[in-house]
Amino acid sequence: MGCIPLKDGFKMISIDNEAGAIYIQVTNNKIQKTLEIDDNVFVDVDAKGKLVGVELIRIAQVEIPGIFEAIAKKIKDPSVADYPQEISRELSPLCQLQPV
């Protein structure tokens, strides 16, 4: 398992290659409860119902943009539907290959 700390926006992405899972930590708020979106997606929310983190298991089976739209509806926060773009923006500097 590895962790990627992020500069802005999201706090951390934890990757578990063996399980094929990732956890996207959005805030450092205390987790109040975990909601199941579907068999592969679980979201942690704080006491105010705001997103704390998202766990994606069996990520090969998860449609990322669609699942964030479902999360946005479940927690009644439309801004969450834009997270795939935000996550891509956060990770893109880390994913660029450097010439050898």
C-alpha cells in the first residue's frame, strides 16, 4: 500500500494494489458514518454530512465519473460530481514521466 500526499484540494490518496482499491481523503474532518453507494464504493461523511473520503474497491469495475455523480446525489452536494476532474488535475503532475 502506498500514499500520495497532495498539495491542494484533496488531502491524500492511498493505494492498495493487492486489493485493487484506493481511498481518496478529501478533508481531515472526523468521520461520523460510512455510506455504501454500491458494492464497490463507500463514502465517509462528517457530522454535517460533508464528504470526508471515498473508498473505491475493485476499481476496474467502477465508472469514476458516474460514481461521483451518484455520491453527489447521495450526500446532496452537487460539487462532488466535479471531483473526477479535480482528482485528475491533482494527480497529473505526479503522473508525468520524466525523460531518462
